[in-house]
Amino acid sequence: MSTARIDLALKKQRLQFRSSALRNELAGHATFFTPLFAAGDKVREGARWLQRNPEVMVAAGVALVVARPRNVFRWARRGVVAWQAWGRLNAWIDTRRGTQ
């Protein structure tokens, strides 16, 4: 084997060792985020469950309307207004960008 090939093989090996060390270091730093990822997974799992069981949301909505109709309608109105404002904002941003 030529000296250049040996040098390249050694350089490759050093890079692989360094990469392995950096991966281990990153894994050590990522343990901080593990609870956040777990919470995100639970939220996603709950959303999927609600998609499979929409009757639960309907029942909760009916219970809220029966228990406190004034509050439900107030928040529903606020939600509609926010949704419309969001649509107008997106339309305005699209026109400013020049895309339609």
C-alpha cells in the first residue's frame, strides 16, 4: 500500500472515532430533552385517539353547551374571529410576497 493510502485510511479512522465521540456527546446532551419528547409523544397519541373516537369530543362539547352555554358561545365567537383574522393575515402576507 502506498503512503498516501495509509495516510487516508488513518485520517478516515480518526474521523470515524471523532464522529463516534461527537455522537455520544450529543446523546448525553439530548437527555435533557427526553421529557419534552415524551410529552410530545403523549400529546400526539392523545390526538390520534381523539381522531379515532370523535364521539368523545362531541359529548364534551354538548356537556359544555348544557353546563355553560354563554361561555361556550363567547369562546366560539372568539375562535371564529381569530380564525378569520388568521385567514386575512395569510392573504395579506401572500399579496406582500407576490404569490397568490
